[in-house]
Amino acid sequence: MEGMTFRWQTDWFQDCMPLFSCLLEEAERIAAGKTGDFGKMGDLLGEIENICDPVEELKNCHYAGQMENVRAVLLDLTQTDQKAELAAYTLLPFLWELREEIYFWGCVAEDIEKRQVYWQEEFVSHHRRVNPRRIEQKKVTIFIPACNHLDYTKQCVESVLRHTDLRECELLLLDHGSKDETAAYFQTIPNAKVIRFRENVGMLMFSVAFRACCGRYLAFVSNDTIVTEGWLSHLLDCLEREENALSATPVTPFTSNCQGIAPCPLEGLEDFVKEFYEKGKWRHRARIMPVIGVYDVEKLDAMGFGDRWFQTMEFWDDDVSLRARRKGFRQFLCTDVYCHHFGSVTGGVAWGRTLAAGRELFLQKHGVDAWGQGFCRSEDMMALLPEMELPETSISFLAVDCGFGDSIFEVQNYLKEQGKQVQTYALSEAEGYRGDVFPFVQGWHTAVEGTAAALTNAFAERRFSLILTEKSGLSGEILAERLLPGGYVLAMDSELTKYLRLAGRKGHWSLWQKM
């Protein structure tokens, strides 16, 4: 793969590399419609297995399961007339993922420094799409993974078929190790491409689907959801109109991160959706939990999609969101699109025991807590925003110690919905959050001298219409000095009565005005 390096090769992995090269050459021949040597491929895979089986570092990852998946698809290839399609959509992505699983867990993962270099220098190039079968381009690849729960899967797939114009789409149905009749059902869906894992291999399914897709956009639809009329066109409208948009996600019930509303009864869903649509309600968010999400593939190519480090499947979306922010890409919650979500049908059983583990993996990778300051807006803060009266059309906005920045983005969303032009500045004592906010503001100041001192001297003589702070105990006098007459301070756990007039209070949040 062009630009790909394997910096941390061990002796045994070096022995695997030429074997993988031969396997991939054979797979590419088959994908191009040529004859492949299946006996040779089986022998090559056996040699790789002999090399890898004794490696202790591969005992606690998905190496063995993915090896079984590759063996199964080799057998399938001997029994199908659609060899080129199966090689392109399944065998090649499976082989790339097997090699990457062996390399990361066998050569990289045990060493902290190696992991950091891998993420910085190798991860993106190792996870780009490379597929020789790119003759007929499609606008959207719709990707539906399922692991059992056939009743829910049928409702999901049928809603996609009913509510989507598939003429510009390819449909990828991914059976992720189901033990029920999911595989047989998928084979009945006209014009669908079916990717079948015999073994469930966690995060690898995201990379396989991404490597297999040929659309300009990738739509991930969880099998415990029902899409609604116009869902895809409305989400694409957001991606095509918003600058630097990576993803667009609908409102769904039973979803955390302030992305949900009360569920609509299914029997009244169509009428509800017609009333729900309200053009242009797109909210830039610091992170997105995508039970349904449409992604710009070129941007995923620039940053990589799912990371196998998150084996528990928890916090992979927080990881994608953080990497997107630090690339300057934006993710949108589209409050003009409602789809139904039954609520963690597939993942809910394991969720309780894996949440803490996933959070720890995020901390090890990024050095910050995924649920740290500013990871998600406060509903109390949102309730105070309409209490502000800002008559000017151009708003100068200062954010103070707001962490990951979700509160910042929601204030920007609100002001833009009011027709305001917003100039945003941010300061923080924590340099670690700089990358999360810097791409989306006009000025940044790292408050190495402390927040109080920074409030006195940062951004020269500029005065602000609004100051937002998630740091308690700040000086009301200094905050008042940085405000324009009539300006506001929106603060968490603060008492500023001596210097500003209380304009509203909700929970831990309060709104103050300079008179």
C-alpha cells in the first residue's frame, strides 16, 4: 500500500510480510476477474499461522478469530460464481485487517512509545481504502452490521429499502458472527453486497466496511434502528453544505450525549417525521455517538476510522471525535432528522462491564479523560441561552477553561441560529485541550500564568459581548472588566453578585449581566 511503513517489525513478523504480499497479489488477481490459486493461498495462510500461533502477544486480540474468517472466505470462494466480488468486498479487506491485527498487537501494542509513534505516523496510512474494484463509483455506501437479533435487523434493512433512493447507493450487509438466520436473510436482499464474518472480531468490522466501500460517503446504520423518509438526503445536505463537515447524525431516542428525544410510537412515525423536519437545524458538536452516521470518506481517509485499540467497542466514537476535532473536521447533530433507535440491542449486554475498560483505553491513548471537562454540553447551560438579550449583530465571544469545547460549540450554534456573526476566542490553563478548540476559534491563549492573570492580559484590549466559563471561583471583577456594557457571563458554580447582575440561574449554571 502506497506510503505504508511497518516501523516496528519483529523477526517473526518479517517472515510473515512476504507471505502476505503473495496472498494479497492472489486476492487482487481474483478481484480483477482472473483465476486464483486457492491451494497456494491456503498454504500461505498456513505458514502465517505456524509463525503467529506461538506469539504470546496475539493471544488476547482478534488474531485467531480473523484467521478463521479468512479461512472461511477462501472456502466460500471455491463454491461461488461471484469470485471477483467476494474477493473485492471480503477477502482483500479481511487480509488487510489480519495483517494489521498481527502487526499492531504483536509488534506495537505492548510498548507505550511504539503505540504513540504508530498512531502519529502509521495509523492513517494503514487504514486508508485500497480496493482494485473501483469501476462503478457510488455516491453512498450504506453499511449495516448485525450480530444476531434478526427481528430487529429485518426492520432496519426494510426501512432502508423503503425510505432510500438506492440508485446512487451500494448496500453492504455485514453479518458479524451471527448464530441465527442473519446470513441467510442477507442473501435474500436484492443487489446487496454481503460480508460475512464467521467470528465476531469487534472493531475490525468498521475497518473492513470502510476498506470495502466505494462510495464518496459512508453511511453507518446500526441494526437496532429504523430510518425514516428522507433520512439520507437530509444528512447529505448537511455534509455538502457545511464547511469541513466529517459526519452528520440524526436525532434518535435512547441515545446519550444529548442526542435524543422521547421516542415516537412506531405506528405514528411517518406523520411525526413530516412535522419534525425543519430545514437547517444542524448543530456542531464536540463528539457524536453515531447509532446512525453519514461520513465523508475523503476525510476518513485523512484521519482513519475505527481503531482496534478499543477492543471493547466502547469509546471508539469518542476517539474518532477527538481525532476529527484535531484535524479541524466538524461533526453535526442534525435536529431536522429523526430516526428510531430501540436502544443498544446488540451492545447493551456487554456495555456495563466494558465501559470502564474503554474509558481507560481512551486515557492511555490520548492522556485525557474522555469524560473530562467540556466533553458534553449541560442542559442547564442551554436553558439559560434564551435569557440573553444581545442586540448587536456581531458577537465577540470568550470561552474560559471549557475543555473539549462542546459548550463552546453549542453557544456558537445558538448565536448563529439567532443570525449573529460570531468571533470566538478561547483560553485555558490546560494545553492538552488546545487541539480540540483551536481549529474552531479566531484566537487561542494557553494560560500558563493562570486563568486569572490570563483574563487580565489575553487578547490585548478586546472586550466581549459574552464570556463562557466552566471554571468556578473566577474573579467577578476581572470578568466584568473584560465585558462590553450589557454583556453577559455564563458561568458554572460561580457567585458574581458584587460586580454583575444575576440574569438567570439553572442548576450549577448562572447567567450574569454587566449593566
